[in-house]
Amino acid sequence: MSFKSIWSNGTVVLGGSNGPGPNRTELSEPFFLHFDYISNSLIISNTGSNNVIRYVLGADSYTYVAGNFNGSVGSTPTSFNYPSGVTMDPMGHIYVADAGNNSIQFFDRDGSNGTQIAGFVGLGNDNATRLTTPFTVKLDSQLNLYVADTFNHRIQKFLRY
């Protein structure tokens, strides 16, 4: 939704009455978004469809960035199981908290190459190299990665690699 300056009325810009689903005008449990000012778009973790999408403001539909485009669950570096938090670095690379796989996935600018950079798929734990249901990711000015490691009740810092 977008709001005018007085914030009293909202306008649906994507999803809503289209219902949940995998079509490019539908959303399924959108969980988190990141505004990319360079492309004037929103990067959205479309959690219920297990993918990440890009919605250019004012467009009629979105494009897929990463994940399974049919909504299925996956456990590879290019697929997701409940993607939640998403952020971008200044070069346009995307970082995704893959909560169901206990990992953080990194995607280059075009989203075609995924790499697991933190955690271990399917192996939640409380040691320093493992995550348990990470929900949010943020980068600092030196591109160190901070992860809300939710069910380990902590914030993890991973140095820029």
C-alpha cells in the first residue's frame, strides 16, 4: 500500500484483491521489503511463494529475482523455505534470510547465482556458525552483515567476506 502525505488513506499497489498466488500480480504472505532507490523498486520477500520479487513502482506486475517461481519449497542456494528478511548492498547484490533453511543466501545483481553465506541448510543450532530461523538481515556501512537469529535469541554479526 502507498499513502499520501497525510497517511489517512492507502492505495493497493500490488496484490490485495488479486488474492494469494504465484501470478505476477499476486502476493502470498509478503513478509519484508527493501526499497531500491536506484531502480525505484521494491525488493519483496514473497514468503508464501518461496521467492523474492522486484516491483518497480507504478508497474502492472513484478519480476522474479530469486527462488522457486512455482511457490514450492527448496533447500538449495537458489531456492527458499520461508524467505523472510531481504536487503541490498550498494552494488545491487541481494541478501535473503531463508528462515526455514536456517541460512542466509546471497544473490548477485541479476539474481541468477545464489550462494549460501551464513548458517547451514536444515541445521539449526546455537553455535557461532549456525542460525535458527533467521528473520531479518541488515548491512552496515562496511558491508558487515547483521542477522536476527530469532530462535537463538541473538543478533549475529558476520564480517564482510
